[in-house]
Amino acid sequence: MSAPILPPYARSMGMVFDHDENGSPVIAMDFSDRNTGRPGFLHGGAIGGLLEMAAFAALHAHLDQQGIDADIRLKPVNISIEYLRSGLPQRIFARGVVVRAGRRVANVRAEAWQSDRDKAVASCWMNFLLAPRKVPVEG
């Protein structure tokens, strides 16, 4: 699997592709001034953004494995985030898992953790509409 291309928002927040885990990309983000909330802790919005990027990356990888990634636009329908513990001033990781990808809708679960994979910092459910890319009409 090749490294996912992260959008400008993710890159500006310091998110990077860390490694592949069972065909799903793991996205990482180092603690920095740009993602600090209250002093000494990660901002919840930065954690939510990391989960969203992990969900997108997982779905892209899943669709690419099916040979249909280039034909589909991913439109987020909703996201539900559960914040489980404070994000500490250290690297945070997130990985998404595609629970179901049908013809029109996909459901992805993502989880973020820091030093202990078994102690999630946050998790989310994200639903996507899978829309065919519009082909330009020549006229």
C-alpha cells in the first residue's frame, strides 16, 4: 500500500502517514503549538480532525483494494466522536476500520491512542455517501 496523500488541513496540523496496519493507514500527529488546547493538552478539535483523516484514509485504502477508488467521491454524511481521556503532550496515532462499504454508503470506525494502544484517547463513527464522480460533458 502506498502512503495516502493527506489534504492541506492535515499537513498544516502536522499529520503524517506513520505506517500500514493490516491494509489500513495509521496517521500520526505530534504535539505542537498548533494543536494545543488548554496548556499541556491536545485540542479536542485537533483530535477530531485526526480521527476524520484516519477514517478517510481507511476508506480510500479499502476502495483502492477493491479497484474502485478513482471512480468514487467520498462525501461525509456525519461523524460522532467520543472523547475518552485527555490527549497528552506526545505523539498521537489514529487508524480507521471500514465496517461496511456498500454501493452508496460506507461506515467507518476510527480510534486514536497515544503510548498505549489499549487506552483510546478518542474514537468515532463516520458515515460517507459514495457518489460517482461526475464526468465532464464535452460540448
